[in-house]
Amino acid sequence: MKTRRRVASATALAAGMLMSTAAAGAQTQLIDEEVEPVAEVSELTPEELRTLDPRVVIDIERLPDEGFFAPAPEETVEKAAGAEDAAEGLAPAPGGGVLSSVTAGTCEYDQRVDNPHKSLDDGVWTASVHGWWVRTSAAGTCPTLANVDTYLQSYWCGSSGCYWVTVDIDRVDVKQGGGRGKRGNARETCATSTSVGWRAYVDVDLINWSDPSGVEYSAIRNLTCTPS
């Protein structure tokens, strides 16, 4: 589990126990060990925040102290459509989730992503999203596998503005169709139950096959989950 922390710049001293075993028997020695000072984590500048690469997971420790994860503006948020959407969300998300059919040579397919939702995994709440691909035409041929990159983003606001920051990425090679074993899953552990904006997108690339570039975004959701 990831935790946000600020590191100290001062040199720390620790008393350690060193166990030394000699040939004639075991002997315990007490020593004082000086710990190397931990380097200060530099905060992202406003310019760095504006130019964040969405394909890279953000180092939360580098987000400025005065900022915070926040709910997305209500006018941008799409409400949950029902039980199927609030659970595993295998159906295409209303208002998103299905890109107009992609044609790559003889292969026609959709790249799909469900809407961000909370999931309870081994007693721990996470924000979760799935990405997959679906062949849309029986005519022609498609490769057996495609690389599915699923990106999970959270809404963060600071003195220089508000930004979508990538908090997790999942990359898998899967067969078409979706469902267990045929989709990616990006997730982030919830640190608190504060309402925060979430969205996701998926990028599908056919393996050893030329296909057009492009990604598909989910709807935006406000979930009671703060990234950890």
C-alpha cells in the first residue's frame, strides 16, 4: 500500500543491533549506526504540473503541499447509470466506453473502458477501472492478442489550477472480449472517504499489427476515495 509522506532533510541517527556469529559460537554486538540523510523530495513546479505526461504515474509526494485531491466539477460528472455500471462495469459506459469502431487492416475492433468505481479487495477499498477490446466484425482477421494499457486518473487542485494526474497504470496482453482474464485493471487504494474526481482511459494496440493511434475515455465520476 502506498502512503503519502514528507521526508525529513536532517541527518537521522539510529541505534542498531548487529548479530555476528563466530565459529566458536554466537555473539551479539551492539553498535551505533549512522543513517544516511534522506534526500528532500522536490515539489513539482506549476510548469511541470501543466505538462504532466498522462502515461506516467505521478509521484504523489511531489505534489505541492498547498494542493489537494478534489471533486470534479458537477457539470462534468456523469451519474451512475445503475447496478451493472456500479459493479464490475463490463457493459460499455454510457457517454463513453466505446470508441467508434477502429479499422486496422482486416481487423475491426472497439477499445473499451468502464467507469471508475469503488471495489473492496481483501478488506481494502480501492478506486478501480477496467480496460479491454472487442472484435466488432466477423469478416477479416485480427491478431490473437492486443496490448491493453488502462490508465486511472484523479483530480488534483493547487494554486496554479486543477489537473488530472495519473495514479495507476495497468498493462496487459489479452485476447478480445473482456471479462475475467481478458481485461486490464488499474486501481488505487483509498486513503480516506473524501469525495474526489476520477476518470480513466484505455489505449489498445494490436500486437505485431499496424493500427491507428487513439484512446478512449471513461465518464468522470466523483467517488468517496482519496488516492493514497
